[in-house]
Amino acid sequence: MKGFCFTREFPRKLLKKHDFGDARVIRISNVWADSSIRPNDLGKINLLSEEFLSGQRSVIFINSLESLITTNGFFGVIKMLSILRDATASHGSVLITSVNRKVITEGEARLLIREVDRIII
């Protein structure tokens, strides 16, 4: 399976800490760089993910989901995850995310669990 990761961490730092193989890593940042995307551009996250999914089974990993929630609000992020869940399911792929449990309510945690294949809290 191929992998695609969206993260707040610097890609080089993340790849040194974890073995992501040849996964594509995009940094979520308000500072533009070649491998970055702004946290308020949820549509672009969906578009890039859907383009990546075409062809073979894949894993999409959104690290530090709380940064997207802070910028876009919880329900904006849930809508994005719902679209991604449908896209990953239709390609036989997997959607994983991580979130800091301290920034979401119990009800929000339950909604997140329903929208992704695996959540790391």
C-alpha cells in the first residue's frame, strides 16, 4: 500500500522519527513551501487525497487533526473527513487520523470515530 500524510510537523523531522517508507508527506502550515498546504484549505486536502487514491489501495494519514479543527471549526473538519471516508472506501483504502483528546469533547470524539477507519487519540 502507498501512503499519504498531512502533518503539522516538518516532513524531514517526521520521516526521521517514523519509517513511512516512500509515503508522500505534506506539511500543514500557514507558511508556503513546496510541500505544504494551508490549514484553511480543506478542499485542497480532499482534492490531493482523491488524486492520490486513484489507481491502488492507499493509506491517508492526517496527523494533528486539532490544527485543522482550530482553524476551520469541528464541523468543517467532519465534513472534510466524511468526503475522504467515502473516497477511501470506494478505493479500498484506509483513512487514519490523530487528534489531541484535550481539544475535543466526548461527543466530538464519537463523531470522529465514526468518520475514520482508525483514530489515534
